Amino acid sequence: MKKSLTFSALAAGTKAAGDGRYPEKQAMTALHRAIDCGITTIDTSALYGQGRAERMTGKVMATRRQEVCLVSEVVSGAANRWLSRRFCQASLKRLQTDHIDFYILHRRYPGLLASAVRSLERLRQEGLIGGWGVADFDVRDIKQLLALPGGENCRINKVMYHCAARGPEYRLLDQCRQAGIHLMAYPLSGEQGIRCLARRCWRLLPVTIAVSRQKSHWPGSSGSPG
């Protein structure tokens, strides 16, 4: 069984590398450097570059797996009893590991949420994933999720949340906190996002630093917050 890991305050993303914006060798060097600096959470997805990001991440996992809390995603259309195991096992092969610490449902399709929860719970019980979460769920989505059998086991809601997009603070943040669901924030991407953040975030820098210093200790084997 994998030892408990610290879910680092910052995660190393792989979308840009998966999309081919950086050479693989350069991206792998960046991931190794991030781990060396204490950024031990790696966020990847089978959707990034049609599996390219997971394959690149897997080459890093070949020697650093025990140091990393690994997060990947499943497309909503594959989160069902027929496809979920196949897609998860394909990700495991690309990532060169026998389990994913947290498996994120990449958004939701109307009418498929109950099936997705059952599939994710089955993967968790089989030990292929340590825990699971969702992406871009709003207040109504979380309420519907928690009403489903097994929905209370959701541990992550991955949302756009930064100093230029603070919508989750109004209701979603408290709702997730009360349910034991941790927010995993992602920012704007690309040069436009960087310029926007540079213009709007400088006044909030002390608050941002204070928040980033807070770490949650999550056992990678069970996906439960410690």
C-alpha cells in the first residue's frame, strides 16, 4: 500500500506539454525540478494531447512515483460501467503505475452523473484509484452529487478559481468545505491569462501567499482528507 503523501499547495500541470507547446525532454525536466522543489502533486489527463501528457508523466513516474500524489482525469462519456475500467487501465499503462491517487470526472453530462459515481466508486473499491473528484461543478451540481449514493465520497472539485475569477467564494467554497470536498483551483491559461493575472492580482499577493502555505494531508491510498 502506498504511503500517505502531502497534497502540495501547488500542483504541476501538464496540459501545455501534452498539447505539444514544449519539447518532451524540457517538460520532463520541469516536472523533476518541481518535485525536487516540493511540488509533489502532478495534474495530468488522458485528454491532454490524446494521452501524450500521461505518457510524458509516466516517464517521470518510472523513477519518482513514491514521491508524487498523482491526479488524472476521465472524460465524462467514459465514466460508465462499460468503459470506465478500460479507460482507467489505459491511463495506468501510460502513467507506468498501478494506481492513480485521485481520478477526476472531467465535467458532467446531463443524466450521466449517477452512472459516473457508481463507476468511480467501483474503481476506488478495486484499488485502481485512491479517490475521485469532479471538475467545474457548481453549487447545484454539488447538491445533486451529494444526493446520490456514493456521492459523499467525492474529495475534489477542480474549478477555475484565482484572484481574477473569485466566483467560488460566494457559495461554492463553503458548500464544498462542509461536504469535505477540497477545491483544486486552476487559473487562466496562455499569455492573455498571464497578463490578466498580472494586472489584477498584485494587490492580493499577501493573501495568495498565505493561502498557498496551507497544506492538506491526504492519504494517497484512500483519498480521504487527513
